[in-house]
Amino acid sequence: MVSLKNLTYTELERFVLERGWQRYRAYQLAAWLYKHLPDSFDDFTNLPKGVRKWLGERFLLYSLEVVERQISTDGTQKFLFRTKDGNFVESVLIPDKDRLTLCISTQVGCRMGCRFCLTGNQGFKRNLSCAEIVDQILVVQKHIPERLTNIVIMGMGEPLDNYENTLKAISIITDPRCIALSYRKVTLSTVGLIPQLERLLAQGPKVTLSVSLNAPNPSKRAEIMPVERGYPIKRVISLLSRYCKRWRKPPTFEYVLLRGFNDSLEDAAELADLLKGIRCKINLIPFNPWEGSSFERPLEEDVLAFQEYLIERNFSVFVRKSRGRDILAACGQLRWKYQR
Ligand code: SAH
Ligand code: SF4
């Protein structure tokens, strides 16, 4: 069975009109699918009974099922979902002061093979459908009383490697008739696949962008991120500076600090040179270890020295708190091979 959540609002409208129904039915359907979080098509009470039955026989209401929910000592929660074809994906819920952020996945696994990332080391299985991306949000929202305020597309997978489905999902997340979050509350993190990134940027601000930089120079980056060989970071940076000049929210660069590899003050100096003159924010992420990883977490004092150096060079720099490490829910600790 297929899901109506694979359709953007415009496509949903076309679907409705093609059936000879009135246009406002699309509005009603979207409200049920994305706002009221019903349990079955029988709940769609403002639709005729026959229509409800017809929909129920043909379409899936939720494409994911929660199989495990873990709660960290710091309040972070990890949801493990099973897809209809028996794959597993994870989302992470991060409460923080006045924000409630959900980190969602776009692929089962990832093809980018970054050496420090558990998902990347497990290989690639398949892309998630648009419905599977969106359902992570809806199913989690069904399980919690508070409203989600932010979405970060930073879970498993490289979102721009699943371009069509990810962009459709973003359209549903930000459409006022669907999930209705402002695009400023939706962040997409990418390694910078240049053709897709350019396509995305050319459309104007659809999301807040975050680019995974992770190394102070191209040759070090190539050692830990194979993607550097095809899509050099310097080209990614010039693309961003060309397009994002007038964006309300400048892009972020993420930098995973790996002890003894890219966490020295010389590395910080090189990084500052690489990003000189670029309007951006820098997020430092101390490496989160996983079983079998060949890197180590940096020392706290090195992280602070790294940050201070960059602040002195006039960058706005934040250290990402690694939330949910005890339940393997922190950045780079998500996995799709599920063992009990
Ligand atoms: N594929 C996208 C989004 C998912 S990864 C991307 O790479 O941007 C999200 C972030 O987690 C990236 O910035 C990545 O560099 C970081 N990350 C991956 N593994 C990590 C680890 N073990 N510890 C800390 N951060 C990690
Ligand atoms: Fe994929 Fe991102 Fe992990 Fe790299 S860091 S392997 S792109 S999920």
C-alpha cells in the first residue's frame, strides 16, 4: 500500500481533482494527515463515509511503527522505527529550554562513508520515501504531549543524496496547510553534494543550511571524507558565499573534533583561514565514540582552546552539547542494523 504523504500539497490537490472531488477536500485531507494525527481513515469525520472507506482500502496512514523508545539521563529520547519492508531507522528528540527539536533520517544507512561516522561505516541500504521522512515527525508527535518546534535533517543518511524525497518532505514540513513549520526552524545538514546543493540554493532559502566541514584543509578532509575527492569543500564554500549573502540565517559549518587529528590550534588557524570573510556560524562537535571507531573524543581543554581561538578571529562558534550519548543517540551514533 502507498501513502498519501508522498504527495506535496499541490500534488494532493491534483489527486483530489482527478478523482472528481472538490478542491477543498485536499485542504481537509492535509489537515487530517498532518495536523490532527488520527488513528485511522475512519477518523476523517468531515469526509463522506464512502470516501473514508475508499481511502482506507488503498492507502497506508502511517509508514513507520515505533519498535523501541529509549530515554537518556539528559532527557534526550531515541525512537527506533520499523518500516513496512522490515528496515530500521532512528530519530532523536532533543528538549532544550524553549525548544523541542527532532533530528530525522533520510536514508537507511549512507553512501558517503565518512570514517568517523557509525552510519557511514555500516554502508547503504536504501533511500527513505517522502512519507517515511515525514512520518518520523508525525509518529513522534503522536507519542508526546508538547509540540515539536524545530526539525533538523541530521540523522542517518545524506539528505542531498536522496534529493527528490527530501525536498518533497521539506515542502510538506513547511507548508502552512501541512506541518506548517517556518523554514527557519528546519535545518538540513549536508556534506555538500555540489550539483544538488546548487539546485537547492538556486530556489532561494527553503531551509537553514549546515555543511559538514570537519577538517581544516582539503587534504585532511579527503582522509576522513571520501566525498572531498569529487566535491571539493572550496567549491562548496564559494557556492554558499555566492548564494547565501542575503539570507536571513547564514549557513553553519559543522566541525567534528577528532582528538589528535584536527583539534590543535594550528588546525583552528587553518580553519579560520579557510572560512575567512564568509558570513557563517561554526558548530564544533566533539567526536562521539562508537564500538570499533578508530578516533577518540578530544580533551575538554582542547575543545575550549579551539573555540576561543576562532572567537578571537571573529567567528561565532558554538560547541554542540552531545546529547543522549548513553543511549547512542548523539551525532554519528545512529545505526540501521538492529540487534537486540
Ligand atoms: N549526512 C549529513 C547529515 C547527517 S550527519 C552530514 O554529514 O552532514 C550529521 C552530523 O554528525 C555531521 O555534521 C557529521 O559530521 C556529524 N557526525 C558524524 N559522526 C559523528 C561522530 N561520531 N561524532 C560526532 N559527530 C559526528
Ligand atoms: Fe553519511 Fe553524514 Fe555519516 Fe558522512 S557524516 S557517513 S554523510 S551520515
